[in-house]
Amino acid sequence: MPNIHTLKITAITPSSVGANSYILILQSIESVNLSFPIVIGSQEAQSISIFMEGITVSRPLTHDLVVRIFETSQIDLSYVEITAFKDGVFYAAIHLMQNSEARIIDARPSDALAIAIRMKKDIRINTNLLASICIDSDNLSQDSSNEILEDEEVGKSLIELENQLKEALVNENYEEAAYLRDLIEKMNAENEK
């Protein structure tokens, strides 16, 4: 088994917890039965979907702008990497080369992925991290990916989720914040029934 896996985006589906979040499924190219979901915001999902579907937009989106900045500044994107999964939050890094000097920039996974696909660069993950978060693709469907993410929050009170939301906003983790906000709204709607 390789030490590093290359990933591909296999699906983007609306999250069952709200209209502002989506589930993005990443799958290992080397072991197609290894996949995992990431919750991303609607703007990032739209940016990724527009590119993957080959839709031409009249004005550049933010991720298109970043690619153009890289190109005009002679910055080469080597690859992007999913680096960690801590407390329900994914982390990523963008690996760059500029003037023969390697640089690593922290990034939200959704932004790193949107840039990588535009530049046709690898999306990578360490084998040990992949093994710790993967879901057998044979058992993964659109509905089950949402259930898996919701199961992480089962048993948490509304107050705990609101505290997690505040922490996510303070840490500028907007993907997690969007997911938590939608989950809180769903719980509030169910409580009103």
C-alpha cells in the first residue's frame, strides 16, 4: 500500500442539514474502495461544480483569480494535501514552488480542492490519515454520507453545538460553522414540531 494516496472528487451533493452546505466525496485513485466525505459551503461547491461541469462564466470566480495570480507570478502549484482531521474539522495545505523554493500554505480543503482541479494538480493524503477517516465506498451513498456526518453530532445538546459554532467562527473555520449552523437550524425546526 502506498504511503500517499492521490484523491479525486467523485460527487458533490446537497447536505440534508441545510441549503448552505454540501457533501463532497473524495476517493482514493489507488484504492477505489476508500472514500470520505467533507462538508463544504455552497459557494465552494458551486465553484467546484462549475469547473467540473465545464461551465464558462463571464467573470472569473475567486478560485480562477487565484490561479491567474499564480500563473502571472510564476508560482507553480505542486499539489494540495489533506493534512489532518481534528475535532470534526479537515485541514489542508497548498504546496507551491516559487523561484526554486518550496512553500506550504495553510488552506481550507474546499479552497485547496477548487484550485487544484483548475490547475490539474494532485490532491493527496497520507495513508494513515486516509485509513482513519475512510468509509468503504461499497456502503457509501448520498443518503448515507449525510447520516455519517450527522451521527458525529448525535447526543450533543443544542448548547454544545452552539458553542462549537462560536469556536468554529472564531477559528475562521467556515466549513464547519456552516455545517453546525445548519444542524442547529434543523434541530430547532424538529423541536418546534
